[in-house]
Amino acid sequence: MKKNFIFMSRTFVLSLLMMIVSVGLSYSQGTGLNFDFNQYPVGNFANWRGYQAQNITNTSGTGYPLILGPTTGYTPTPQNPIWKPFNIPEECYWKTARCFVINSNLNEYDPIAPSLKKIPEGYTRSAQINCAKNDKNANMLTYDLNVNDTNCLLTFNFAILLEQPSNPHPGYQSPFFQIEVVALDLVGSNLVEIGRVDPCAFFEVMSHTTPPDWGTFPSGSYGGSSYIAGIWQDWRQVSMNLSSFTNTKIRIKVTLASCSLSGHWAYGYFVGKVGPSVLNVTACGNEGEAAHIEAPKGFQSYEWYANPEDRPEHELGAVAATQPILHTGIATLTQPADNTFSLSTETYNDNGENYFVKVTSPSSSAAVPGCVAYIKTNVRPIKPLTHFTDSIDCQLTAVFNNLTVFPLEDQDGEIKEFMWDFGDGVSANYINTDPTTIDNISPSHIYAAPGAYTVKLLARYNGCEKEYEKLINIPATPSFHLLDSNICMGQTIDISIQNPAMTNDVVYTWTNLNDATTFVGQVYSGSFNERTEIKVSAVSPDCTYIDTVIIDVQEFPEITLTGDTMLCDGETAFITANDATGNTTEMQWSLINPGTPPQFNPNQPVTSNPIFTYTPTGNMIVYLIARTSQGCMGSKSINIMITDPKATANKYKVCPGDPVVLTGYDAIEYSWVANPPDATLTQDTSDNSVTAHPEETTIYTMLGFGESGCSAARTVKVTVIPYPEGEISYSPAYVDVDNPVLSIKDVSKYGVRSSWNISDGTTSELRSFSHKFNDVSGQNVTIYLTTLNEVGCADTASVVVPIELFSVWVPNAFSPDGDQKNDKFFFHSLNSLNDVKLEIYNKWGEKLYLFERSLFDAQGDMSNAYGWDGKHNGKDVPVGSYVWRLTYKRIGNERIYDKSGTIGLIR
């Protein structure tokens, strides 16, 4: 693989030729007219200038890089006598005339390098420079460009052939090729070159250098003349961004020179184009790819970055320092750098439309630096994201929901289209320029018959399109009918499926929308208390059909009976009926229970009179039966009583001052008195309950009055229970760490129930119990009691019980030597003990010492007062070991503690 030689400015952003699949790029023509020799029907050099000279480089091979003799600048045209046209191509190489030639034949190849086409791919013309073989021949083409944002992107294409003398000439004595881009300044009325636009805006090759990646051609002859072997370079492309030179004039200089010593020749081909430096690219990407981006070939390396904030070109170096590299291509000695970047849909979604590539060009020599440039682009995928969903209504109708998303929306002049193919030979189209097609964005379609259909949706945006297809099933419909019904509230009815379209493989599910109950079957039975809507789903293997049935419910009569119900003996009752629903059309009064459900007694008259008059002889019940237009039957009864009042209390035992609600029944009004008197009791006559707060046991007497004013007395006794007086009994008087058990008892006066809480978290409802404490590390424990009397009134009490630490310690040695230190042997304790006995024996079992007390209040080390002094019968016993035995009881504890051991006597 051949290496591309590139030149460009460090500060220039190079052109990025971004190419998306199926989408090409075009360059606008502005200043830079005819830079590609293709502006006119017949190719010419309009806007170009040509220069002819001789290579007069001194024999040392040093000197200014472009060694040209006296030059003549001119615009090559057929009318210029210096320019000579040639009809036979080979004359360009072997005649003595100097010339520039326009090539227009796309299929013409160079005669010496037969694989070299005279016009590169992507162009229709090229210029040939240095057409003659003569001593020291040199030719140069120049083009002056006023840089603006429409032409700041320069692209050069060139191919070169250089003879290579067998005795290589040094330096510029060899045939050579140069391209240089310089800045111009207006001095007076003349444009003056003020130097290269950048140190790297220069490229040259000399035949004696033999670049390793160039091709070679052997010696040969053509057109009757011979030539020696040489080197040649196939078409190369160089791109340069001059956006930082906007509104500045620059000059492009292309030179080919034969050697300065003999007739070794150099000639080549050149063509270029201009355009804007920032390209807006729209693309139809492949699956998973938003765009396939291709930068100009031939750079040493490519680094691709996102530019989410669309920073200007002069800030892209700073952006590259902070943004991660999305993709890299680096040239090797044998492989060119990868100049492409597959922009994935995921990366595009994460970073947006703006990107740039940092390109580094190879250097043409050690003296010319490699150039770093930044190329911006704007990528806007336009392929639609085509998708739709569908819903089938079980009546051969499909409704399609178009979910297509266009990456670019609301662009001026965009054409958006939808083309539906419903799979049954019917189609529907939408185009945004035709408002009459708006319904075809998400259409519905009725199929002639059930079956499977492949539905296709093709979405197109400005010619970029994507199709989505889906297989849908139009099932046979399991449709049916339902009959609405009117019933009485609570009545049970059967609702059945009517005229089903399918009779096999259909499951009917009934859902009551009032309570979400479900039933499966063709007949639904139910009772209803309100207007109810029932949804019925008919599910076949392929389809679900849904319908609803309405059950209208007529309320049963809601009868209210009013009138004289509490009478004295011989009084007449007048009872009036009223139906709150207003549905009653017929009534019947009766003294006999009409049953459930109520029925008219055929032996009693039916009436519409809502008033009933009757004189009772005792307590009785009057019934009214009502019937609605729908046949809904209801009844109501009213009690008529001869005055016999009753008195009750909500509580018959209370604590002092607690409220007691006193209520009278079976009378019209009531009055109350108390014995002993209760100041909290109202003296008013009322039909309401009264509340008293007795402080002692009281008898309440009620007078119940009938509607005629007659009365009867009834009594209620309320017993007052005193509040409890909380008191706790426990033993022993302390918590013994050796046996941490307490006997606890509720001894509260008037208390009958207990609720205990102990500080270790223990609770109990017992009246008395024993409790063992597991944690005796503290100073004391607390016992809380809530005691309640028989009606639940409560009092509380608590006690703090100390924790007693018990220990008895016996030393294992003593020294009765009279030094006042450890002279006597005795046990140590801080506790009070009962029945204490300490004995000491020698090895023959002879008792040497005895200490006894029925009650002993130990105070720690009491050896000086009570201890053994190591004597027996007034004489010192020998040094050695002696046996001791200690027994005792804890106060309040009948356990006998028995300990023994040996004591060492030391002198």
C-alpha cells in the first residue's frame, strides 16, 4: 500500500470529505471559479496564471527551493503565442515546446506509467504541467484565491513522473516537484507574496530522493525518443482548510522542473476543487449506523471527537484535550491510516450532530513540520425510525398506530411520506404536501375476510426511506347480542348470550363493573341492588369481542310510618305512610305479618290511602305493604303500645363521678330524680337520655309519660365502686445477686386486677407472682403496678428494690509474725450473715480454732478482731498447711453455704 504525502497548515482545519452511504457531496463555486478546470464547456485555464523558466540551480545543489530563471507570467490561452496546443498526446513529452495541457478524456492513461489515469476519480478534467523535454525546463501554475467561507476548503490532486539519472544529481539539480501555499499582501497596486501561510504549507519531491512508496518505471522509448528509468506517484489527494484566512488572498503555486544539468525531465498532472470547510451532512445510515464518515486520505493519523457544543475551529484543540477519542486511525510503514469513522446510532444519540477529526499529516522533509488540523462536520441522519402497532376489534377491522420517528423534523421543504400496504391488495398513502391524506398517517382498515396479512409501512424522508412490516391476524369474530333488563332491587335473574356468531371454542367471561366479580359461561345469574353494567368478553382462539349489558334496578318502596304510637288505654291511633322513593302505586294495611318477601293478603282490601285509623286494646303491630309499578314489594311496621315505660342505665357499677347515661323507653317523655340527690342530674322533662355523675351508690327514679300525659314510675340503681389504692408487697427486702428472686403481690385496697411492668421489661397480669432477675449488674430494680377495681378504674404504685451484692472471700495464707501485717486468718465479707461458723483443723483432725455467731454483720476485713492468730492453747503452731471450714446463711435465705479449703501458715 502506498503512502500519501500531504501538506497543510497547523492552524488550518483540513477538509473532511464526509460521505454517507448513498449520499454524495457537492462543492459550491464562488471565488475559486475554474479551480477544477471544469467551469466552461471547453476546458481552459481561466483564472490561472502560468510561468516558464529554467532550472539554473548551481552545481552544489543548494539554493532557494524554487530555482527559476527569468520568468514570464501569462494566462495560457489558445491566443497566447507562447502556449502551443498539441493534437498528439506524445508530443507533450518529446517536443521542445513548453506547454500546459487540459486533459478531458476520462479513459486516457499516461504512456510511460500505463496504470496512471490522466484524470483522477471524481473529476472530469485535469491539467498537465511541464509538457516538454528540454534542458532546465521549469513550469509553474498559480491561482490567487480570495478566501471566504464558501471556498476555504482546498482539495489538491496530483500525480508526478520524474526521470532519475543513473548518476543522481544533488539537491535541486534533480528533477523536482513542489506545491506551496503563500499569503499575499497588497503593496501599492501590486500583490506581494509575504511567505507561506504556515511552515507546513509546502511539499516537494526530488527524483534523487527515491521515496520508498513511489512506483518506478524502467527505461524505454516513446514517440521516437528514449527516456531513462524514473519514479512516479499515482494520484494523491491533499486537503487544506483556510477558514482562519477568511477575507485574505492566498496563492497556490504548483511547479515541475527538469534537472539543471541535462535533459532529465519532470512532468505531472494536477486538479483541485474548492468548497466550504464545514459540511452539513444528511444521511441514510445502515442498521446500527447513523453515518459512515470518510475524511480525506493520506494523513498520518486521524482522531475523531464529539463536539456537542459546536465549538469553533480555533477552540477544537482544547475540546480534544477533554473529550474522549471516539475512533483512531494511524498509518504504518506498510498501511495507510484508516480515514473512516462509522458513527453508531448509540454514539449519535449520546453526543448529537456535531463532530470533528484531528488529523496529522506526514512531513515531506525533516525541515518541514507535520501539520495538525481540525475538521468540523455536522451529521444529521434522516432515515426514519419506522414502526407501528395495531389493534384488532374482532369485527375484521384493524386500527394502526403509526409510531414512526423522523430524526429531522420541521425542516423547510422536507418531504415526508407514509406508504401503507395492508396485505390484501389495498394500500393507503400519506404525503405532507397533501392535507387530504392526513387520515392515512395512522389509518384503520376493514378486511373482507379473516386471515393472516402482512402489513408493511414504508416511511420516507426526502427520499431516505425505511420499511417495517408485521404479520397480523384478522380473526373470525365471536360477536353476540345481550338484552338489557329492568328488575327489582335484590332480584335474581338469568342473563344469556343471544345470537352468537360463533358456537365453538368461545369462552364467555362476565365482569360486574360494580364489584369486579367474574363468571365464565353462557348464562350469568345474579341479584342486583343498584343499576349495574356487566361487561362480557367472548374469547375465541384468535379474537376477543366485548359487549355490555345494563341491568336497571327499581328500588323497593322505602316506607316511613308516623303517628301516635304511645297511647293510654282507649285512645285512637292515626298512622300515616310515606314512600321516599315515590315508586309505590298500591298499598295494603294489615295487622298480620305479611311475610318475607311481603305479599298482599287476598282477603284484605288494596288501597291508595296512606292513613290508617285504629283504637288498640293493647300493644300491637300495624303493617303497611306497598307495591311498585315493576311489582317490587316492600313493607313497614310500627308498634303501638299502651304506656308501660322502662328505664335502663348504660352502666350499673361505676367509679365515683363517672358518667352514667340513663335512658327511658316505651314512653313519650321522661323525667328523673335521684336518691340520694345528684346535683349533676337534669330536672327537665325530655324524650332524650340524661347523664348523671354519681359520687355514691344512687337509686334513680324515672317517670315515663304517654302521649296523653299519663305516666308510670321505674327505678334504676347505680352502685359506686371506690377507686383502688395502689400498694405493692414484695420479699425479700432486696434482690439477692446470689438468688435474685422476689415474691411480688398486689395488696391494693379495692383492687381486683393487676398490670405489672418491671424495669427489666417483664410484664404480668397476675395478682401475685415470683420473679427472677437475670440482670443484677445495677444498683436497684423498679417495679410498677397499675391496679384496677372491678369496673376498671385504676391507681398506680411503684417501688425501688435495691440489689445486694453478696461475697465471702477466704485468704489462702497468713503470717502470724507480729509485724502487724496479715497476722491473723479470717474470712472477708461486706454482708450480714446468719449462723456463721468458722473452724480450723490440723492434719490430724484436731480442731485448733472455732468462731460462731447467730447474726454477724461483716464489715470487710475483720481478721484483727476475730481471726485465728496461729496459736493453739497459747502456743504457736508449726509452719504448714491447715484445713478450714466455713458455714453460714444469708439473711432472709434458709440455704446453708458450706465452704472449705487450706490455709498456709508462714513465719
